[in-house]
Amino acid sequence: MSKHDLRFYAKGTAFKDGVYDLRSMELLVSNYRSITDRLIAVQLGRRQLTPSIKNQIDYQVQIKPGSIEFLIDFIFTHKEILGALALGDAYQLAEVITKLYKAAIDLRKEVAEALKKGFPITITINNNVNIGDGNLIANNGNGNISIGDAKVLWAAQATKYPTDKLISGIDGKTIEYVELGSKTEEMRLTTDERIVLGQNKEELTATIRVYGRLDMVAFSSHKGTIISNQEKFPVTWDEQIRSKMSRVVDVEGVEFLVRPIIDQNRLHSDAISYHVLDCNIPQKNIDL
């Protein structure tokens, strides 16, 4: 490992005797690349890598014979990127993002455990927390979690989608576990990490107004989609406004009074869907 920046290893029947299951291999490679890209973006203080930055970073991969062990070296076409990362070399970058990713997974597991117990979640950035050791502190297990660097939260949010796909593929047999490591840091993902999967939905009591168009409606189940500012949001409603909702299907500029629904496992308060309380067409001044 001393000659390479990162090590990515997976054990399971999908990789027996040097013959690889294509779906399992694609799951590992595509999501690990996505996770690494996003961790570098977080280290740069960005939500994602721009095309110009991606063109400055590449991964040189060697596959160790007889296993699914990838030995990865960072290739920088412009050394200035290391200055932007405030790091001296690729070894340091590998160490930092491995440690950051481990902290992000630990944070998600702490949140999932607290939500499972029914506690509300409060995440506090506390500079007195030691990132190198014990980077997470759960306050008496009651949902109050302190982290020593905001990047831990950003990394947990940014890597959620590819991490969930990767963890979903770890079944304890076909893929028994996955290891990620640098020269000095290492972590392992097993079926124990599946606790972070799924949703923990909460309908907020606050109401907001959303303007858009109702689409893809299933009236029998009171479900549909609101398209607003080129974004799509799943919506539900109660039987008492079913008639109103039926009259605004495919109508632009409808005003919907909604309660946001959030997923606490995503570690942010952005709505993933809405529950509609009322609707009208303001520009036509029509009482539905």
C-alpha cells in the first residue's frame, strides 16, 4: 500500500477465484468513484466538482490479480489543485478523504440510531471536538450530536446517494464487506452500516405556499407530483380536497398551501415531498 494513494478492497462470492460478477463490480467502481469525487469537492469547500476541476484530477487504477483490490493513484494535471486543497501531496489527500468519509459514515450511523430511538436530531459544529480522534459526540444518546468540522456534515450529505447504493449491495455474501484505506487510514463497510438506509419522514407543522403545476395524478390513492421551478415534488392530500385537486390538474401557476415533509436521514431540512392542504388559481381569481 505504501506505493499507492488509496486502496479499495471488497470480499465476497462475487469475486471468487479472480472471476468477477459484472453487476457487483460496476456497483463498486461507479459508486466509489462518485464518493471520492464528492469528498474531494467537500475538501475544496464545494458541493460538487466542476468539469474544469474534474479535468485536473484523474485516478490511475491497478487491479491486483486474484482479488477485487483496486490500488489507486491520484493524477493531477495541474499541481495547483493541491494548493487549493491546502495539502502537500496525493498521500495527504488520500488520508484526509478517508478520514473524512469514515467520520461521515459515523455521523450517519449516530443519526440513524437516535432516530430509531425516537429522538429529535440536533447537530452542532464544535471546534473543540477532536477530528482525529472521537470526532462524534452523542450527548447522552439523546440526539444531540457534536462534530468538530462542518465538512463532516457536508461529506455525509454529499456522499449519501452513492454510499446508499454501495451499502445496499453489501449483503454479507455476494459482497461480504468493502474496505477503503489510505497509507495510514482505513475503514470497513459491512451489513452493519445498512442502518443508515431508508427514510425517516417527518411532516412539519409549518405551512408554505408553492406555485406550480399538478401532474402524474393517482386520485384513488391521493398522490401526484407538483412541478415547480423545473423541480418535481411528490405530493399527497386528504379526501376533503380531492374535488379541488381534480380541477387543477395540468394547470400552470396554481397556488398550493402545503406542509413540507423532510427526511431526517438526509441530514438537512429540504423538503422531499409535500402534503397539500388547499389550492387555488390566483391569476384567474377563481374560487375552487
